[in-house]
Amino acid sequence: MEADLEKVPRLGWRHLQAALLFIGLAANTILQLNVGVTVVAMTNATSINEDTPYYNWTESEKSYILSSFYWGSTLAQFPAGYLCKRFGSKAVLFLGTLGSALLSAATPHSIYAAGWQAFCLIRLLQGLCQVTWPCIHQHLANWAPEVERTRLGAFAYTGFDCGNVLAMYAAGTIASSPLGWPGISYASAGLALCWCLLWLLLGANRASEARFIGQAEKEYIMGDLQMQLSSKKRERRRAIPWRGIFTSAPFYALLCARCADTWGLATMQAELPAYLKGVLQLQMDSNAVFSALPFLLMWAMCYVYLIVADTLLQYKCLSLTALRKTYNSIALWAPASIMLAVGFVGVEQKSLALFLVTLSVGVSSAATIGSELNTIDLSPNHAGILSGILSTFTNLVALCTPLVVGVLVTDATQRSEWQLVFSLAAVVLFAGNVIYLIWGTAVTQPWNEPQEQQQLHLQEDGEEEEEQKPFKTARLEIQGAAAAAAAAEAEEVVGLGLHCKNP
């Protein structure tokens, strides 16, 4: 085995697959989140190209556009997981990204023809194409050896943070160029189509299907996964403990924490460009930089939090439950406090407002360690099911957030209306973490194991107790005899003492 490991390349096809997932996730995140900048650019004359059309949409119509993506993505999560298992992650992720890219390319002409209603329809269809997360989980399971899964997975997942930064910065830069807001759709589609070509040529569902992988690396990956095959077969036969899940206080605490974090993050992702333009009066090129800066800090802080958490656990400074709750408190309560302050900062204190907004988003990346990974703690056997349930609810929250903002903000230049938006987000963040602190835990729940397995454990414990019973009886007899001898000796000493006192 040692000789085989020496032949396994340090950088191989498994790392190439993780890199493809990173780029693919970044491309899909851009397709998802560039709409915040696009809507601002479409309703303000930001391009130097005079032929670019602009629209006078109401805040309510904008909120429908911003939320419509999540109408589709909420419905897509469970079917996407099934399709990945049925047809493989390569085909599902390729078709989903290709469909979203083609819809993005068709966006400008559709808006020219039918206005904001067509934009809503396209965003809904793009949401239905959003199959990224289930595909990434499935692909990593097929490619990553157990000892490398955390490292490869963490690298692939940071594609989301990279996509966040590019969606804000690149979209704003393109909007202020001669391409105008239509260029955002075309550039996003072009990037996704280029990735589709790379994925088609270099992606493979598993190591056994890769054409150019070395024999040593193939045996390393397939051998490690083969060792886990029997346990995976047992997992497939496990019944999903729906009753246990939906009567579990720790699960509901986690659900509240994830929905609260999503509310705060979705508010910033969708509405930050509108706030910077309306209240702080930033031009589109400056808006792009300052819209991207919070998410750049968020990306960097992910690695800082990871190193600190690893150190705290390694030296046993905190239990896993205490670590989760500490990080989640940072991720939710710090932004809540900052958002309350942001609502009272006006255009005359522009630098302070930008600093607070950047800090608010940056520190929230602690939620990855604080609550996102808690599904694995509660139930390693059913973490995928828990993630699917959570994703459905968090998508519903992300759907509702722009609609609520559309009701609260009728004039984007009014700071008092944004105070309501930020105050509401602060209350949601604060309440979500309070619930998590009271009922949240990192302890594996009883319903993680099937009832037969629990009964087997109880039976094994009973058998072990029966085996130890003779030894316990003998030990009790010895202890009883020793106690009787000690009592007799004490009586003799007491009698001698009385005799000395009464000669």
C-alpha cells in the first residue's frame, strides 16, 4: 500500500475535478447573482452607449425580478439530487449550466420584446436549471478519497464566494462600459458556455470513466471508495426517520439559524447595489467596487475562520458544540449590530457606511463553520436529506426577501426606508441565533441510527452486562466482607476505649 501511495500524484485528476467544480460553481453563482447589478443598471443611465435602452420600473416590479430566480430553484433541489444519482453528475450539471447560460444570452432580446414580465420568466427558468449543489456533493463523493474530502470540498465550495465577488465587480464594470447592461448577460453566458466545454472534455462521473487518469491514482481513488461501499449499501437500505427529524428541537434550531443567515445575506446580495446607488449616490463603476468588496472580505475570512477553528479543536479549547455556537453568534449577531448602525449613516458619512457594510458581510462567513456543517453533526447518515430540507426553506427565504424589501422601499433614495430593511434583518438575525444557542447542538441525534440498530446496541449492552454480572457479584461480596470486618474492628476499638476510661 505504501508503494502504491508513493506513485499517486500530489496533483492529479481528482484535483482537476475539484478545480472544474470551483469554476462551475463560480459561473453559476454569477448567473444567479448578477441580477442585483443588472436591475440597477437597467433603471439608470449608466452606460456611455446612448443606444442602450433603459426602463422606469417600480420598486415592486424590481422585487419580483430579484425574487423570481428562487421560485424555480426551490422546486429544483430534490429532483436534482435524484437525477444526479440516476444519470450522473456530469450530465445533469452540464445540462443545467448550459440551459442557464442560453437563457442568460436570450435575456436582453426577451426584455426588449416583453418587458419585466419576460425577465421574471427567464429568471424562474434559470432557477429550475440551478442544480449546482446536489451535483457538487455527488461528484465529490465519487472522486474524493475520504482523507482528502474536506480539503477538496472546501476548495470547490469557495467557488461560490469567488462568484459573489465577480457577480458584483465584473457586472458593474461591464454595465458602465459601452456594452451596457446587456453585456452583463452576454458575458455571464459566455463564461458559463466556456466552462461547459471544459466540463464536457475533462469532467468524468468517476475515476473509472476518466480517459487520461494514471493507473495509480485510479486505484487509489477506487480502492478508497470500494472500502466504503458496504457502508453505503447499508445507508441506502436505511429508512429516512421523518418523524425523528421533524420532532427534533436541534434540527428546528438549525433551520432557524440557516433561515436567519440567509435572510441577512440575501438582503445584501440582492439589495446592496440599490442601496449604494440610492442612498450613498455612488456611480456604477464605484458601485461595482464597493458592492464586490464585502464579498471579497467574506471569501478571505472563510480561510481565517477555518484556521482558527482547526486550532481551537486541535488543542481542545472548545467543544464542537461550543465552537459551532460561538461562530454562529459571530456570523449572526455581529452583522445584526452593524446593520442597525448602517441605517443611521447618511451620504455625508459615506466612508463609514461603506466600512460598516463591508464588515457586516465579511464577518458573516463564520456561519459556514457555525451552522452550515451542523447537518453532519446531527445525523451523519442523513446529512444529505437534512441539507435538502434546509435548502428548500432557505430558498423560500431568499425568495421572500426581495418582495419584503419591495414593500418597505418605495423610494430607494430615502434612508428612512432602508432603516426599516436593515432593522428587520437585524431582528431576524438576532432571533435566529438566540434559538440556536438554546436548542442547537453538535451531538449526534438518536434518530441517526435506525431502530433495529439502536435495539442491537441495547442488546449488546445487555449481553455485556450479563457477562460482567458474576464479577460484579463477587466484587460486592468482597466489599461486604471487608465492610463487616471493619465494623467489628471499630467495635473492638470503641470497647477498648471505654474500658480505659472506666478502670
